[in-house]
Amino acid sequence: MADATRSRQDAITEDEITGTAVPASSTSVGTEPPTLKTSNAFTTLMSPKKSKPQPEEIHKTPNGPLTGQTTTFIGRDGLGAYIASPAAFPASRVIYHNEKFVVINDLYPKSSVHLLLLPRDPTKTCLHPFEAFEDTAFLAEVLVEVKKLRELAARELRRRFGTFSKKDKAREVAMDLEPVPAEHDLPPGRNWDEDVVSGVHAHPSMNHLHIHVISKDRMNECMRHRKHYNSFATPFFVPVEDFPLDAKDKRRHPGHEGYLASDLICWKCGKNFRNRFARLKEHLEEEFQVWKSE
């Protein structure tokens, strides 16, 4: 009974939990492939020079695995493998890692950019986020790393979509100059950080603590179900900045609140699609074109 109750509250499907296969394609509708590969994610994205889209993921893997740990993890424990031995995974999966954190591209992304931050502190990694973030010192460390990831995600959004954005037009023109101006001399352009959110699910489907850093667009073919969408469009998604939560915060009881089964509301315009997920998906494509051109 407990397993059935947990399953009803999961934001992902059983296939996603077991992770038996990588999706055949995770390309967002109307976008480049959501995964990119460069020699160094940070230096490439921080460079003012334009770079052509690549077929795989950005990556940087500076440190080795934690010693004395196994990489045999299945089902809901699947994220533990990345925490234990991040260097065992290809650059297409692990973006970077250090002694305290591992950052990966979500295996089933729900937006054009969808990263997961995995803390490696063994006293926290198997705790529910509501409990883990009661430790304010640990929360402070997580917030610092989240800020770095938000900046990385924002730069990636600019790299992919800056040429479409009206607010980035002057910056794009400047980047075509020879030589390319230094970063501090470029027009500021669009604040892509406003298009990135970071937080946790009130009911995590995976056992290891993880924080989502995800773009707002919700454009990816892995976004296939009502619960996928509502897990990021309702209070089921708790911003990391809201922690620690008050003891009476209703988000502590996501099943009782029924967030995943609530009406489908467009994240951008607020239109209510009730339970018409297919129609919402069509609408999201329309909103995506508007969003990236702003």
C-alpha cells in the first residue's frame, strides 16, 4: 500500500525511475538538441565569441570518484551512481563534479535546459530535502552552488536562443565585430537568469537528494504527461530559496493538496487547459516561439 501511494505521488513514470534506456531522442520541439559538448563548459559559455551548436552536452569533470563506494544502483537509487563515481560516466551525462557536488544533465529533461545538482555529503544525500535543508549551513552551501548553476544555465540559454531574442539583438551585433569586444564592453542584453528556476519536488521520486535547475520553457519531448508538467508548474515544485520551510507549510503534504492532478495552467500566459494535455503541448510550442524572441 505504501508503494502504491508513493507511486501515485511520483512526478515521473516507472520507466523513468528504472531508467532502463536513454530516450531515443531528447531534442526539444523547435530547438537544438538540449545536450551540448565542449572542451570546457564554463570557459566556452563565458566566452563572448559565438560557438556553433554541437550534438552532445557541455561538460567539465575535474575530480575523481568518492573512494570505497559502488556504482551499482538501480531504480529509485539510480542517482547514487553519479554521486559515488561521477568519473565513470561520459561527459554527455556528468557536466562537472567536485568533492561536495555532482552536476548532471537530467536523463529525461522537461525543458530545453534541465540540470540536476547532487550533493555528496553522506549525512544528507539520502534525506528528504525538507529535512536536509533544516541544516542552514548545508543549505547555504547548496544555494551557492545553485547560483553557479543558474548562471551556467542562463549562459546556455543565451548561447542557444540569443540570436532569436530582441533584447539580445545589440549584443549579437557586437559579437559579430572583429575583434570581439571584451565581456564588460558588450551590451548587457537579455537577463536569461530570469528564465531559470531552481528547486526540489515536494515528493521526490528518486531516493538521493537532488535539486533541479531548469529553464521555464517546458519544451522537451520528454514532457509527456500531466504530472510531468504540474510537477514544475504548481507548488509541488518548491524553490530552493524558500527553505527552510515553516512546519505548517502546506507544501509538506503534496498528496493531500493534489498538485499533480490539478488543472494544467500555462506557465507564461496563465490560460487554463484543465486536463487537455495535448492541447497544452501545442500551446507551449506557440509560447516557446514568443518566449525566445522576447
